[in-house]
Amino acid sequence: MKVFIISAPSGSGKSTLVNEVRKLVPGMEFSISYTTRDPRGSEQDGREYHFITRQEFDDMVRHGEFLEHADVFGNCYGTARRFLQEAEQRGHDLLLDIDVQGAEQIKSKIPDAVSIFILPPGRDSLEFRLRNRGQDSEEVIQRRLATATREIENYGKYDYILINDRLDESIEALKSILLAERRKRSGAEQSADDTYKARAERFRLENVRERVKPILASFVPAAAPGGR
């Protein structure tokens, strides 16, 4: 089996992208994180997250039930080990939707996990998305933007970088990465028309550094006044 890590700043469109790709790539299981925060809007337990109490979360930590866990804005999030075990038993790959903190923990435990970072087109675009979804107060929006600045600085630790500007193109790019890595793992010979591999290579870290520079620059003013 192969483990795929996907990280992105809040508001980058990661959830929509992941949901669409899951429809297109068979044999791909998705880990639904546990969290201590309250449901938002139409969120349902067991669909977007497993919503549990802080006491239940702490008990899971003590019993070693998490592959990774982190405290984000005072709420806890974690990925249960059982998702990895269940996917492996079924011969499926596992897709993990986790933040930068969680990604580092997973990579330390599963070094051959494939990591993918989703970038917004720029700070203005991210701020617009955060405001447009109408879920957060101004204080939380500013905190998310500051956190996004710190998270984006870690992009160089990931294998692939996707700039989520056009959803349809991002879906095809992510699908190509998943299928190309799956083909590599299986040891299949490269065909003359291996379009997935060719498309995936365009998004490898070493091939997108120049495209990422202006995006990073757009976040610099937000980081200058005082960080945390």
C-alpha cells in the first residue's frame, strides 16, 4: 500500500479537491480525522470529522491510538492508526488530509509516504476564500492568515506542490500524482504514453520552485509586523 499526505493552509480548497479526486481514483481510502472542536454548519459526525470530547481525545493519545495529533487554535486533531491498518488489510492506498505538524509526524514514521502541498494562488486569494465562506470571526481569519504564512514556509519539505488556482486542473494534477506514484510502487514498466507520470513530474518540488516564489512573496508583508 501507499500512504499519501496532503497538506494546505485553511481555505486553500483542499477539502473540495480531495473529495473530487476520491471519486476518480479507485482503491483509495480516506482517513477522517478526530477533533475536539464543535461541528460547523452542516458538518456531520463521521463524514467531515469524528467529533469527540477532549477527555476522549486525551484517552486515545494515552492509549497510543493516533498516528499523529496536534493542537490547532486550541482544538485537537488526530489521525487514528486503525485507518492505516484497515487500508492495508484491504490492499488499498490511504490518503491523509493533515496539516504541516501532522505531516512531519507521519513522515518520521512512514518515510516513503508521498507528500503533497496545496498552495493558494496568493495571500489575497486565500483571504477572499476565508471571508467568503463566512465561518470565522475577523480575529480567527487573521490568525489563519498568519498560520498560513508559517505553513507555506514549509513547502520545501514536500514531494509535490500544487497551486490550486483552477479546480479542474488541480483535480487532474492530483489524480496524476496519485496514479503515477501507484504505478511506480507496482513496478510497472513505463509505457510510451505514460501521461500520468509526465503530468505528475510537472508538479515535483524541484520543477515548481520558480512558480512558487511570487506566492511566497505575497505572504511576506503579513509575516513582517509580528508573527504570532
